[in-house]
Amino acid sequence: MTERTRDLGPAPDRGGRYLVGLIGEGITASLTPAMHEVEARRMGLDYEYRILDLIELGRPATDLDAILAEARSEGFRAVNITHPCKQLVVDLVDDLDADAAHLGAANLVVLTDDGLVGYNTDWMGYLDGLTTGLPEASFDRVLQIGCGGAGAATAYALLAKGTEQLELTDVDEARAEELAARMRTHFPTRTIVTLPHGELARAIPRASGVVHATPLGMQHHPGIAFDVELLQERAWVSDVVYRPLETELIRRAAGRGHPVLDGGRMAVGQACASLRIITGMTPDRDRMERHFRALVRAEEQSVAGGSAQ
């Protein structure tokens, strides 16, 4: 986080209009603009959401500071931040929400008259999903597979939710150890351990819930992270992937009667939290959920139709 020494210049007069953006690479197909704009319109707001794709702009992630300054001068009220800028932006804001500081990543920057304020709504979105999607779940002993950017947010949310023992594993063991150390700092009374990836088969039967936080299962990265037959009878399964909503992991786990949480819950939850922070108003989360799932279904049908031709 930087000191408040930059010359921000006068804040533009934005009136009652909300101009918001998304900064990242390869994001032209993002569903976030539609989620924000439709819900904001239903809330009676004048709201425009623009994509600022670094690839299309022909600019590197190292230009993020300049892009933020340009956004402010153009009247943007806020920007969401995604790969590869979530960690970079932490050092560029003037103030950082405590949870974002704990995670070392921000995915929302609010452009205020006094400077740039960073937040992390990814963990908020996942916590929302756990609360609304798994109301009867046990968090006694949770196993998480994957410790990258999404995994940091899910681990933080799991511990905030009350997970007593969190077991972390990743093909990059150093990354798992780094995440475990970070989480122990903020949740010193919880048991947080790492496991070699080769010990999954032994760890899964012990877990009351299993979280999958890697890209495996995405439309262009098919596969399944583990054998669901290893799960204990009452264990729940969560997947952060939402394209498709029903990954092979979710389909198989649900087919065996396990409670499941698909990646759509996290996607909607973080968008809802972002919209609330940006506007100071409370969006209709269930309405956003229905809209999001309709968007994904339409997208999946379009892909299926194209494949059939």
C-alpha cells in the first residue's frame, strides 16, 4: 500500500452516474458487466460497466497505475480487478481494506475524492456461497485442493466461517505452505496444515467437506480432481469453476447424494458485494443469482449449438 503522496488532482463531477470498469487480461467474455448493469438498473441507478482488457488495449499489467489514474480522470467511480493485477494493485492504492491486506490481493478499487481504496470481494463471495448454499454443512475438517489466487480467498472464507481444521494441498507445495503460513497469522486458534498432493486419497475420507480451487474442470481444461467415491457419506463438495456450472466433479458428487456448491455462488456473491460497496445500496442477491444462471445457461446452449453444427 502506498502513502497518500500522489497528486490526484481534482475529482471529476460525476453526478448521479456510475461508471465502473473491469481491468484484466482476456476478459472480453466476462459476465460481470451484465450482472452489474442489470441489477443496478433494477435498483434505479444510472450505471455503465466497461471492459478494460489489457490485451485489447495493448498495455502490460505494469501500466496499472497509469490506467487507474486515467480511469479516475475519466470519471470512473470504481474498477474491478482480475488476473494478472490482483496482487499488483495492493501496492498502488492509498488505502486497503483489512481483509484485502490479509489476503495480499484486491479485486475492487473504489476511486474516491481522497484516493484509491482497495477491497477483496472474492472471499466475501465465497463466504456468501457457503452460508446460502451449504446451510447444514459441517466445517470440522475441510480439505482444500489448490492454493492459488482463488484458493487464498476460499481458505480465508472457510476460516472466517468457522472451519476448525483446514488441510491445504497444491501441486506446488511451496505455494500451499505460503498460504498456510498467511492464514495461521490471521487465524491463530485454528489448525491449518499442508499435505503432499500424493496424500489426497488418504485425506479425502477424513474430510467433512472438500473444496476444489484449481482450473481443472473448466470448459477448456476438462477433468476431475479426485475420486468422489472416497468421500465420507455426509461430506460436501465445492468447486470454484463456474464455466460450466456443473463440472464433472459437481455432477458426480451430486449424483452420489453429496451436498454441492458450484462456482456460480462465489461469482454472484463477489459481484453482489462489489455492487454494494460501490453504490452503498444493497442489491437483491437472489435476483442476481437467477440472472447469472440464465446468462451461463444461454452461453452453454450457444456453445453446444455451435459444436453441433
